[in-house]
Amino acid sequence: MHIWTPCFPATILCASLVVAGLLQEPYYRGQENLDYRALLLSNQTFDLHDSQRSHNRGDLAATLNIADRSVTGTLPVSLESIAHLHEILEPFFQHSASTLLQEIVLVVPSSLRYTATRRLQQVLALHPASTSPDFTLRTRDFDAETGPAFSLTVTDISTPWLLVMDWDGLKGLGDDTQAMLLSTGHQFLPIGPRGQRTNTTGHSAMASYLKPPFMVSRLLLPGEDGVFRTWQHVGQYFSRCNSLGAGGILLRSASNSSKAPALHALTAPVETILKTQIRFTFMLSSALDLQHLAPLACRLISDGHHLTLLVVTTDIKYNLSPVKRKARFTLGVCKLDFFTLNQFMHRREITSHLGDFDADVVVTLLETELKLNLHFMDYFATDGNVLVRLPVKDLAYCDWMASLSLEEWQSKNKVLHFSCKPTPVPHLDWYKPRLEISVITRDRPHSFKRLLDSLSHAHYFGDRVDLRMNIEQDCDLETLDLAQNYDWAQGSVFLHHRIIHAGLLPAIVESWYPFNNDSYGLLLEDDVEVSPLFYAWAKMTILKYRRAFQNPLVLSPTTDSVPTRYGALTDRSPNLFGISLYQQKHIELRQEGRIPFDAKTHFSALNFAHPSTPYLSQVPCSWGAIYFPEHWRQFHEYLSLRFSETWLTIDNTIVPNVRSNNWLRSWKKFFIELVYLKGYVMLYPNFDDFASLSTNHLELGSHVKVRSREKQEMFDLPLMPLPPLGGNTDLSRLPDGGLPRYRDLPVLNLTASITSLDEVEFIGRARASHLCHLDPPRPSIVQNLICKIVRDSS
């Protein structure tokens, strides 16, 4: 008899369970045997925190909406089920299922292959016009001793998700349950409507194991074969892979009896049940620090997170004093309890007073940490948690951090490790995304100094930020002297002085190039000024919405071989090319000329629930904006090919009916072309009274010949100020206190008409298809290269 084989080789991490084929067993009422036995375990890894964490961590709060055409289904076929194949496959010809599923693999023994093929052809003939998924037959035989078995390797699955089914497919599930099953996945565990609940009371959605059908991520398993005889064994495997001891997640709450077929709706959605509570430890140096921290701390407490607030004294040289009793700081209705510690105390002394102080996020003061006993820091900064070092001067302005999820705090640059055994997890890097500021200047020393002063007065929350100053060949001596004597405390400074004047287009495009997929470029011309909170906006938006990809968007290979992501996968899109600091006050691309624009008024007229929501626009910003590395590399590639003029001349129209077609010397003209063809968008702020993270003073220069008061008012915006001590920043006044989900952001096209991400991508691809089918005067490799850029999937 074939027995279950434990999958604990030393080199294996539990990353993604790909249940491919399952053994067809005789059906007995109440029996919990697998209906098919073999599961092939992939060699991919998936990062998670230390598996010995507390059960209230919320490791499972990672449900995802499944995208169209991203599911492969596996369906075993037996002699008994083949006669009912049409009935079993019928749900997959419905619209909701046909759009989500890319392929259904029918697993048949070789003795039934001919019969199954004929039967499948008959079923498909009944749906000639259907947009159904692809159907594939795979043969799997078995020996007499072990019984029928089938396995499907991870390389056989081209989609991110696998739908594991029994011989009867989705039979017995209602329409709502089917729709939920096919559209909901989970990063760390299988999820489905049938299984054994871990308890008989309460509202838990945890299961000790699931039974088909269920959805599982492609990223879930060790790297060697694992054979499971029962679904309980599958559940046992998964229970070792997470801190909650769960073998799966129930979409709907089944009776505790495995025999009961009835499904009962959960009293709360999975996202609510599994909401992550983050545990914070703050190490401060005085009660005054706590007063400065109060806006953040009070918001975290009101959101249900757990805080341990410690004031650590560094002026005591010996361990002579115990933990002082709890003290309290009150700010309105918010009450913050804190303890005073001596830095030379031993761990056992601290735990005897405070209990377990294990935390997800540890926040220390940059200045104080330098004075702390190293052993004391080791008590708190353990493997698996996030260590954030904040300067004292930034404490009063970090309330925006309360909106970050645990995933955003962790800001991983690799796929999460989801380990089945207590293997130490490396420190998670809060500092991985790196902003690089690139300033472009020529002969406006007053404007240049104003910009540099605003950068010096901004708050960077302990992050390293490098500065590059790009100075034109014919700059004046005062500008050059300012650059050479500027004191920048946040990171390195690099001066680039051109020896040949080339104009504004190459000055901007060549001012920055990403080092890797964690580097982001903030491009600033010298007539721009930034808010002291601009970096907070940059950091929170990058952590929320940013995703980089293993396959770069450029034609040539890069050194980036590891995908980058911060935060939840559902808030990512390869179509997002950057973050604007500037709040749009006018629309510049309509053919009739610039017209005033107020996003809040625009959204109010459309009855948006939150008119002050940030939004997505196809217009690239040139008055203070952050550009993402893959898209900027792609722009370089596109521009160099476009300038070759071996296919289309520079004055050929790529984007119809926009003013930028007349901007022959502007880099934005060509970036707009790329944005239009690819369906790209940029995130814009939308705060009350046009409060902006940058402003444009519209100085006379290459593109500004007349500086009228009317024009100045159209560009000049009030910069978001710092709040008074104890007050909240304007960043905390975002809708519902934080950034919306990506799919909830409004989308505007190049002329500020409401549209959708699907529509702008469809229009761009249609235009690209038209251009790429034009016959050039002679065969051109450039045409092929440009068309490859605009056609390649993002």
C-alpha cells in the first residue's frame, strides 16, 4: 500500500502546492480519502514570516481577486463520470467561468482516452460559439499496487492559479459559491467551500483541511514529489506551513460534520475575519518623543493594532533600577501607556514585567540607537521583524505610516518565503525602495537655490536619498558655485556638467537612469519647489502601488533577475509608470489649448463617493514626478529608435488629436506617445484646496517666454505644509485615512475624460496595431523593434 511521504528535505521551503492530479477512488459516504492521490510539489519558494509567531498575527490575510484567464483547472475522469461529462463541464461554458479559466486539464487513464476524446468533442460541438477555456486531455496510468494516480508538474501549468476538482467538477455548488470560488485566491493557503473547520463555534474561516473543489496558488510547494493519501494529510502539510496551524481557508462555513453537504454563509467576509493586526514596539528616549509620536500612535491604536511604548534611558551606566511602573500620556480621548526601561536590563527582567515583546515592526530613534547597548537592541530586533530607524525631528510628521499594511511595512524585494519548518527568516528591508533625486538646472541661480532649500527642509524619515545635479554647459558661475558648495545630508551628491549644450530634451532624458528595479527617479527642473512632506507621499505610494517584474520592459537584458514588490499583489499594475507630486490644475493636451481643471469638482459632478481621491491619469507630469525604473528604461529604448527616423519621421503623428504633437523639442511629446500606445497611467494627488507636494513657479526659460500673472496662477499651487505639534498631516486626510485600492482609483485619459484601464489599453493597442501594419518605404528593423516594445505584454 502506498503511504503518505513526509516532505521535509532540508533544502525545501513550502512554497506552492500544485495539486495536479488526484487519484480516483471508489466513493463511500463519509469517507475522507482523496479522490486522486499524487501531488507534485514545485521547487518555487514563497516568503513568509517566522512560523513560530503568535496566532493573532494575521498571516492569512492575503486573499486576492483572480484576474481573467489566470486559472488552470484539473478534472479527473472515470468510467462512471465520463457518461455525465456534458453536465460536469456545463458551468465552464458560462461567462464568469469562461473568462477566468484559461485551461481545463482532463486527467484520464489511457484505456479511456479515445472515449473521453470523442465525448469531449461532442460536448464542444454543443457550444460552437462559446468563449470557453481550452480543454486538454492528459493520460495518467497507474500500477495495480498503488492504484490510479496522476501528477502535474508546475511546468505544465502556465497560469498563476490551479482549480483542483473532484470527478464531479463544480457539481453541487450554487452559482454564487461557484463565482466566489473562481474569483478568489489566497497567497499562502488553498481556499474553497468544502472542508473541516478547525472549531465548531465562532466565526473562524480556518479549516484543518479542504476537499475539492478548491483554488490554490501556483506558488505553493516544496521542490520534490509528495504523495498524499487523504485530504487530511494535505491539510496537515499546510498546517506546518503557517503560524495559525491552518490547512486551508473556507470560503463558506460547512457543517462540522464532513458528511453534511450543506453550505452556510460566513457571518463575515474572509478579508474581515483575517484582518491583520500589526504588533509595534516603539523605543523612544523621552516623554517628549511620545508627544511627538502621538498622532501616529493614536491612529494605530484606533485601527486595532497593538503597541508597546518604551522610553529607554541611556544615561544610566549600570543595571541599578528596575522597570518603572506604567505611565500614561493623554491626547484628547487617546491614552498612551508607556514604560521606562534601563538599557542595561537583561531580557528576563524585561519580560518578567512586560511579558512577550515580540513585534512585527520595531521603531527606534536614529540618534538614540547609537547610544544603546547592542545586546539590548538584540532583544527587540529579531529575525523576521521590520526595524525602522526614524530621526527625532521626523516623529511628529509620520502619521501617514498608520495607513500602511503589514506587507507595506515589510517592503520585501523577493518572493515571500513560506517555510514549513522553523527556519530563521532574514531581516525584512524597509529601506529597499530607493529614491534618487535628479535636478536639472542652467542659469537660474535664484530658482535653483529655492529648490535646494526646499529639498533640505523636507523630511526623509531616516531613508538614504542620493542627489544628482545636472548642470548645462552654458550655466552661470553663481549656479555652479551653489552646486559645488551645497551640503546634502541625506546621501551622496553627484555633479554632472555638460560640455556641449544639447537642449532641454536630452538634459531631462539623460539626467537619470535606474540602477536596478528598486531605484526610482524624481526629476525636478529648477523652477519647481517641493513640500516638506513630499517624501512621505512618495514613500507611501511606492509601498502601496509599486510592483516590478522579473522580465524587464526593455529589449536588452538587465541585471535585475528578482521581481520586486512591496505590499499586496492586488494593488499592483505594470501599467503604472510613476507618481506625480504635482496636483493638476489645468488640462494641457486638448487641441483648443489649456483649460482649468479641478479633479475634486470633476469627481463630485460624477457623484463619486470620495471626490478627493487620488486618481490615475495618462498625462506624464514634468513639474515634480517620480518615474519607475522599467518604464524609464523602456522610454530610453523607444526614444533612441524613434529618433532614428528609419521608419516614421519625427513629425509623424502617433497620438491623434493632442497638442503635444506640436512640441517638437519636448521629451514629454515622446513619453506621451509611449504612454498612449501602452495604456500607461500615472498616479496624481487630489487634496483639498489644491494642496500639492510640488509646485511650478513658471520661470522664464526654454519653454516659457512670457510669464503673465494669469499663467502663473494656472501653474502655481500651495505646498502641503507641516502641521502644528500634535496635529495631523494632510496625508492622513486621504479617503478612509489611506490610499485607495488600485482598482478603485478613477482613470482619466490624456484629455481628462473618465475612462478605464481596460479602455486605455485597448485604444493604445489598436493604434499600435494600425501603425505596425503600415508598410515602410523599405524594410526596417526599427519598425520591428518599436512594434515589439509597444506589443510586448506589460
